[in-house]
Amino acid sequence: MLACPLCRQPLLDEGARFGCPSGHHFDRSRDGYVHLLDPGRGGRRPHGDDREMVAARRRFLDAGHYRPLYDALAGFIPRGSGLLDVGCGEGYFTGALSGDSVSGVDVSQPAVRLAAKAYRTALFVVASGASLPILDASVDVAVSVFAPVFPDELARVVRPGGAAVVVVPGAAHLDGLRALLYREQVPHDEQVPLDGVPGFTAETANRLQFALTLRRDALADLVGMTPYRYAVPDALARVSDIPDLTTHAAFSLRLFRREAVDIHS
């Protein structure tokens, strides 16, 4: 499944490292992941979520607050021999994928490091979803949970007849928190970047919504793991003195079937 980020030839697992026929080699880290971020995209400069954001997400998810989404996702994703979690973060939802070969890709090295430590049965890669180090038509099911979606790349790596599963916020997602942080809040529009894209056919949809009551520490982790941490400069300060908050978690799960049509045609 892996492709060399330098020459795009197959990248083979050689145990302590990965190598391609052209002689390019990439060491496997002590934690088991491999760094394949395209050197033209900044090499080993820090990218994506930082350590604090990743740690907050790990605490929040490990506490089970989004467990209903994990369970729904596990029942929603088709089985396949090759599954890829694009924008896997610290790997929590990668655990919902079931197949002979499961891989996770994220541009954040701190996130991939945590994922590799926690989920030894999957292969985790530091790389960008905009330039996946993945061979053409080698993925049975690609999954994106709250991550940027790059239709051209998904069309390239998902085999004809395969699927792409995308999870985006539902209309009421975190409405109670947004009411606290913003004077006016606009419901999420549930738009999925694959809607109307040539080469993909919308096939199955599911919506999930449930109430969340979060105590102070969990609320701080929720803010710390989301874009609200940066979008609202004093967001963490606003929730620091709140003993608990009730809000909704809402998600839209969509499955798109990959047609035998070139997206560039």
C-alpha cells in the first residue's frame, strides 16, 4: 500500500526500515511509525496538532465521551483487506477499522507517535492527506473523521468499487459549548467535501446525536482539542470556572462508493 514519497514506487517493509526499488530508505521509529512527509512540504518541521492538543484529545477520547461514535463507526465501515485512516490523529478511531491491513496517516508527528504506541496492530505514518504516500488504487476503504478531505487524493488511492467514509459535525454538534463561546452560533451545515465529486457516488448516510455532560477537566480537554482553542483566544479561560456543561455531540456519517471513473476526465 505504501509508496515512496520521493519516487512514488512501492515502499516495502524491511523490518527496521522501509525501502523502495530506487534505493530510498526510511527508518521505522522506536514506537513503530514511519515518517514519510514529502520533503517538499517542509520535511520534519512541526506540522498539524501540537503535543498539548493531542494530549487533550487522548484524555477526552479515552474517557469514553465519544464512544457512541466509535461504536457507530465500527458498524458503518465496510470490511476490506486494506483500510486507511486519513487524518488519524492519535489513533482512537483507527481502532474502529477492521481488516487485514489497517494504516493511519496524519501530518502531526506527536499524534502519530501516540497512535503507534497505543495501537500496535496498525501501521502509522507521518504524512499529509494532501499528498498521501499511498499507491494508486491500493485502498479498499479510506476513512476521514473530522479531518480535511482531499477528493483528488482519495480518488487516486481508493480502488474502483472501494469506499470512502467521511464523518463531519452534525448540525447541533457542541451547541452548548458554542453558545458559551460565541454571541451568535450557526449550525454546522453537514456539507461533505465528496458531495457531487465525479468518481464518487453517495451510497449510505447515518446521523448520530447524544447529550454530553462534561465536568470541568473534560470540558477543558474538549476546548483544548478543537479549533475553538485558537478561534476563540480566551476559550480555555472561559470554561476554567464552569463546574459542568451539558451540550450535544452530533455527527453525520457518509459512505461514498468509488466508481471506475477518472476524477480528472
